[in-house]
Amino acid sequence: MSSIDFSQYNDVDQIITDIKSIKIQGATNVAISTFEGMKLFINAYSGADLSSFLREVIEVGNNLATARPNEPLATNGVRYVNYKLKLNGSKIADVNLAKSEASRYCDEYLDLIKGAKDEIVKHSTEVSEGVDEILTNLH
């Protein structure tokens, strides 16, 4: 879904810098980068306080998502992860489970993006048969 090699990133701040400098561009790539950054944070988190983790993972997500404020796909995704964590909060007893669930919700949102793009391609090919050019517009 993305041509970005995330193995080069070991730092959330570098992803933020690359989003701001437009090294990472496009709504989908910014969203993917946001969730890859969140997962970097999740994997590196070593604290034991559950409420601190839940607050910090969303804060990191918001920092990533708003690195380019005109990309709402990432912001909506962070809201999705936050909503899912709150919805299932009573079932999350410790940081390890919270880390697993937060990572899973990041992946779920990425799957939603991919599924939506697949549906667009599927339906657009049906209606664009015989069309030579298609104009798209950002925002």
C-alpha cells in the first residue's frame, strides 16, 4: 500500500520531520506513517502505568497526525484507535495487553484504508471503461 521503507525509521521524531518536510506525502502515506510511528512508540514503551501508556500513545498519534494538519485521514485514524481503546478499556488490565490492543487497532485502521482503496479501484474500473483520462483533485 505504501512505497515507504519503514525499516529505516527507529525514531518517531524522524517520521514527524519527514511528514512536515513533505518527504512523506499524500494522505494515505501520512496515515500509514502515523500508525507505523505509533507502533514504534508502542513497541518501545517500557513503562508499567496503564493510564500513562494510554494517554501517551494517543498523544504520539496526535503529534504524528497533525505534523501536516491538512491530512484528516491520519487524524481520524488516531481518533479510531482512541475510541477503540476507550470502548474496550474495561477489558484491558495491564500495559502489555494495552500495547497489543493499540497495535491491533492501528493495523485495523490501516486495513480499513486498504479495503476502501480496493473498493474504489474495483468500482471505478467498472464505471470508467472506455475513458482515456481521469482528472483527480486533492482536497
